[in-house]
Amino acid sequence: MFRSRAPLRLGLAGGGTDVSPYSDDYGGAILNATINLYSYATITERTDGKIVFSAEDRDEYFETETVENIEPDGLLDLHKGVYNRIVKQFTDKPLSFDLTTYSDAPAGSGLGTSSTMVVAILGAFVEWLKLPLGEYDIAKLAYEIEREDLAMAGGKQDQYAATFGGVNFMEFSENNKVIVNPLRIRKEVLYELENNLVLYNTATSRVSAEIIKKQTSNIKSNKASSIEAMDKLKEQSFRMKEAFLKGDLNEIGGILDFSWKFKKKLAEGITNPEIDEIYEAAKKVGALGGKISGAGGGGFFFFYCPGNTRFRVIQEIVKFGGRVRKYHFTNEGLITWTSK
């Protein structure tokens, strides 16, 4: 069995500036950090001329005779997209295998689940076929499969976060150029950030592609308020990087609060009355700031709670029906191995 594991991420600052056309025209910048929630993939060879996909967390199953191309139809399209590209670019012949996947967080959570799953599936193929791909190669290929081959709307940060792992400051420019800058953060700073940053699942999901399409449309039409909001979000990513490197964590709450105000201006659907109510309730009992992870509209929220205010904040926000999720930051990105 050929296995892989890739981490999900928290997008701490600059989210949205990695989406074209903004990143192409103005340049984007994001700070994110991976956590110990993962997407997993396992490939087992078959000898009966069949291909079987199974997503255990979604209770979805697909089976077909071995073919060179499987048409995406809404069922396990990520699995199909990766397989199609592997055959087209690397093997030039169909394969026969079982592919089993699982994710620690549901689709639509805002933690980069779709892109992380693509990276995990790619990792299993890299392990099986011994493909000569480095980190940048895998992340770029994952982006091309998801955004170009499957035409799924979204940005570029998730594929690189899942592949590289750790705390990274990423820069995006025209022609899909991406530079990943790993940040060396002192352990005590990360421990304090884990203590102060509360991760809360709103118990709702959203289709990020729809929100991102609206965001993209606003940029293409040169909507001044959306472009200004993007500029402000990018600016905050540089402030967040400085706060991390200096260990000035109390700056983070204010940066998150400022960023959330501008993130809501990117497109309709990023927030709603319930999300706004949760946010204000958290601030009233001690949170300095926070934001919805990912595109917005639902999924995971995180709040910066200094001192011992996390306990009051948790007691308040769970009243809205969601739950707090324990996590730790991780330095590892994609890892692959063979189980005999």
C-alpha cells in the first residue's frame, strides 16, 4: 500500500489575494500555518483491470474498468482529475488500483480541504510510481489539476501550504508564479499562539467556489471597493509576518479584526447575520479579533483570545451550536510512505 498525508491550514492573513486576476495584476501575499488535521490517501495495486475510488469520510464510491481518462461528473472529481493528469503526463497507459481517501475536516470547512486532498492523492501516486517531483512541482501540479483541468474556482495558497507545511509567508505574481518563504518562529511563540487562537466550527459548510467567483468578478470589473479591500488584506499579511517574527502576538488580534472588516467587502456571501452575531459575541467577552477561515460563508472561525480569555470566549460561542476543535501547529507538509 502506498500512503500519503497532507496537513490542512489556517489562512491567517492575506486570504483572497492569491486568486487571479488580483494576484496576476497586483501581486498577492498570504501568511498561513498548517495544523494537525489531515487529508489521507492510500493506493493499492489491483490485477483485475479495475479502478476503484472510495472516500471513506464522505461515504462515496466509484468503480470503473481501467481506462485512460475518467470523465468528471460530480462524483469524486478530485480523484478523477488527479488520475487523468497522472496518465496523461507520466504513464501514457491506464492503471488498475484502489484509491481510498479520508479527511479530518469536512468539505466546505474553510481549511483548504479540497486542495489538500488533491495534494494527498498526488503524493500517493508519487510514492507508487516513484515520480521525480519536488515540493514546488507537486504544489503546482495540484493547482493545475484543480483550477485548470477541473475548472474549480479558487486560489493558490492551499496547494502550497499542504505540500510545504509549517508557517509560511507566500507571494504570488503573474503567470502563476509562487514563492514560499518559510518563517522561523520560536517554539514559545507558537505555543502561545495555539493557546490564544481558538478554532471554532460553525457547524455549517459553504461552497467556496461560488463566493470566489463573485470575488473574481468584482476584480475583473475593477470594482474599486473590492480592489481596495484586497490591497488592505495584502498589507495586513506583511504586518502579520512582522508580528510573528518579533513574537508580538498581541498585534495579531488587531490585525485579524482589521482584516475581517475588509474581507467582508470582497463579495456577497462572505458573512451573514449569524456569523456577525458570533463574531460580536466573541469580542464582547475578550476576543481581540478573528475571521472565517477560507473563502467565508461558513465552516471554521478562529478568534484571538489573549491572556485567559479563551475560556470565556469558548463558553460564549458554543451557545451558537458549533464546537471548538483542538489542534496543534505542525511543521511537516506532505509525507508519503510504503506499507508492505
